[in-house]
Amino acid sequence: MTKRTIVPFGPQHPVLPEPIHLDLVLEDEKVVQAIPSIGFIHRGLEKLVEKRDYVEFTYIAERICGICSFIHGLTYCQAVETLMKLEIPPRALYLRTIWSEMSRIHSHLLWLGLMADAFGFESLFMHTWRVREKILDIIEETTGGRVIFGCCKIGGVRRDISNESLKNILERLAAAESSLKNITDTFLNDFSVKQRLVGIGVLSKQDAYQLGAVGPTLRASGIVQDMRKLGYAAFNELDFEPIIETAGDSYARCVVRVRETYQSFDLIRQCVAKIPDGPIEIKVLGNPPKDEYFARTEQPRGEVIYYIKGNGTKFLDRLRVRTPTFANIPALVKLIPGFELADVPVLVMTIDPCISCTER
């Protein structure tokens, strides 16, 4: 007779550094149902628009998440700038794009390291994070911060990068890319890695679409959707196509993130080749009008949406953020049933969860 048990997974777990809780219904060692529970770190950040003016709130938006902090700040600034009909200098748009792609590289490298740690490949974890440190060093030198960049502002950016520094950055990025090739070869071709990822956690194209998945989780199931193709910042002047895989399993999601990392290196090279001279900010006067706007960008984890509503004062009436992890949790719940309990940490990691983003 098959015995059913309920095993609590999280919010503290030795493999998963995210406070997500799942009640796993097991038949022997096989998971038949996963029931998510979130809300452990709610911080009330959206309520702060009533107490911090629209300029100050840029700093709070960046603190929604540490890993993709810059793109949070960028999306918020784009929403306010569109509401106020501001025209941002082209050089600032290119700098925003460069920092966005650096943020994507360091986020994907962080994920690759944590994934290696999830299935017990400690040396692969250390080598991946060693390369990530090189990216963080460049970010720190150009923005002043390693976690919170603090350089995106309404009307442009706070810091410039000289053309000489940009050329030096390209050389350092090329060295980091070269170091990464051996590591990603292990992720894509090592037998033990494939044993843990290939055929595990298959999300069909239809399920990915119906459940509203976003980012690499969606693109690994064969759906072409990347918010960068909307052309925000300087992406409309760059040559690239969304990275797509069709298998929909854990391995496909890994391949998408590996290929996107190399794509980000190429996008930065394109930006440095095309970046124009000129100012990096404009003077912003007045307050957001009585109007509302949705801003959409592509975080490393997928599409993020910022909804803002102005009332003519320096305080916004409303701010609402829809983060990619929130969109991917239904897909996660669909992925887990049918697999062994030992596969659950890896399956959770494959959506690249960020619960700080989700709960705010």
C-alpha cells in the first residue's frame, strides 16, 4: 500500500538560499503535489511611495532585489520618465544598457554557481563564482557599488564611463569570457550534470504559455519572448535575437542562461562600439502628472512590470511591481510533481527564484 506523507520544504534549506516554503505531498519518495507558501519577508516597499517622493524612491526600487537591483531602478526610472515625457540623452541610454547586461552576466553566473552547489559539484561552484568576481569588480569600479549600483536616476545616470575605460573593460570582459568557456563546457557536457538535469522538470510549450512563465523558464520551452526586443534603453540599436531552446527541461533552462551570458558579452561590445559622446543626464523639473503607466523590461529572471500612478504632486499615488519569480511560481508548482524528493532543490533552482523580489 502506498503511503502518503507531507514534507515541509523551506523556508530554511541547506541547498536553497531563498525563503520559499513548499508543502510536498509524497507517495514514498515521489512528489505528487507541491503547495507553495510565501510571505516570510514582506517589507511593505510599495507603501513607501506615500512617504518618499518620486526622486527618492529610485533608491528604494533598487533595494527590492540585490541581484537585479540596477534593472529595478532602471524600470522605475523609465516609468516616471515616460509619464513626465522626458527625453533621455543617448549616451545615458547606452550606459544603462551596458550596466543592465553586466547585471545579467553576474546574475546568470551566480545562478550557475548555485545550481552546481545544488547537485553537489562544489569545485564547479567555486570556479563559476571566481569568474563572477571579475564582473563585480568592473561593476564596482564603474558604479561605486557591488550589489546596489546607485547610478540610475530619473533623467539619466549619475556616473559616466570614459571611452578609454570602456576599452579597458572590453579587454577584461574578454578575459572573463575566456575563463568562462571551460566552466560552461562542464555545465553543458559533463555526464553527472546531465544526469541531474536532462529530462527533469519538463515544462511544455503550452503549459509555459498558459501558466504565464517568463524569462529563461519561458524561452527554454520554445516561446520567443524577450522584453529587450521592445527597444527600451539602447536595445533598439543593437543586433540580437532571443535565446530559445525547445526541450523545456532543467537542462534547457541551463543552456538558455549559458547562451544568454555569452550574448550579454556581445551586447556590451556592441554598445561600446556605438556609444555616442554627450551628456549623461537632463535636468528634471516638476512632478509626475495625473496619469498612469506600465513599464516593462527584461530582468535576468524574466519580464518585470512597474505600474505607477501620479497625482500631480511629488508623491506617487500608486506603485505596483510584478516580478518574474512571482510569474514563474505557477510553472514551478507544475514542474515538481512526478519527480523524486531529491530532485526538488534542483527543480526550484531552475526557475532562478528570488523571493525578495517577489514579496517586497
